[in-house]
Amino acid sequence: MSNHTHTVLHVDEEQAQNWSIHDVLERWHRLHKGTLFTQQYVKGELLPDFTLALVESSAEVYRNRLMDISWFMKELNEPIARQANFEDSCTGRLYSCHFMPLTLRAS
């Protein structure tokens, strides 16, 4: 079939566990804005202790997401679904209205 592809993914969890907080945040910020505190941390700005704890907590959440293949698939599918929804003037998950049999679609 020419309308899909298969990809084999491997997550090197050992390497990801060795990323510094700065490494994790830089990787996350390539995909997302992060928080004001994580942005300030990456810029090297001085942060109070309580915000450092928030940054460290956020970095661990981000690290886990960066290692999660399910999260990767969600990230991969979202822009495709948004574009398809825009083109078909509908909302919801990609498969909810795009691939219904033609007899079930509203005219």
C-alpha cells in the first residue's frame, strides 16, 4: 500500500536517563514552549529554589514523555489530524469523521 509507512523505533532509555536537566529542556523546547521557568533555566537565568524544584519536576515529566513511543505517536498524529479536520471542516479525532462510510456521512 502506498498510503502508509512502517517505522521501527528504539528508545535508548539508558542514554535518556543520563541527560542533564538542561539537555531534557533543550530537547523539549524544540517541540514545545515549556514553562516560563523552564525557559529561564535554559537561558541560564538565576531562579529561586522553589522554582528550581518546579523546573526539575517538569524536566522529569518531559524526560518521560520524550522516551514514550505512545507520546511520540500522539505528537506525530496531532498536526495531521488538525490539517485533515481543517480540510474536511470537522472536529475530533482523525478517524471519527474522516473514514466513515460515505452512507453515514452527513450531506
